[in-house]
Amino acid sequence: MKLAQPFTAHVTASDGMLSTGGSHHAAPSTWHQKMLNTLVRWQHRADQRRHLGNMDDRLLADMGITRADAIQESRKPFWIA
């Protein structure tokens, strides 16, 4: 049984094309990159808020944040800055 080769892709600076090991496709669009950046930002924000909500009062006090402020921030939806 032959194992499938892993998918690899490279964007070359000279032609802006995406090489997949034989054929060329247009590089990912700016729209796709912006969407990916947004999804990463949202995930990071959700992680930060979850961690903030789990901190103990001593850590919050060290940062100058009250428990009420931490709860309020941790309950915000990830898409709201």
C-alpha cells in the first residue's frame, strides 16, 4: 500500500503563484489572508478572556483588575474588541 504524499505549497516571489509540486495556482487572495488573520485574532481574544476569567484574585490585583472587571471582560463575545 502506497502512502499519500503530504500536501505542500510554496508561493514564489517572482510570479506570485502557488506551487503545489507540479501545477501552479493563483496565490491566496488578500481577502483569504484577512479572513485568516481575523479568525486567528478571534481565537487569541477568546483564549485571553478565558484565561482572565480563570485567574485568582491575587493575580488580578497584581494587574490592577477587579474580579468584577475580569468577569465582565471574560463574558464578552470574541468578536467584540
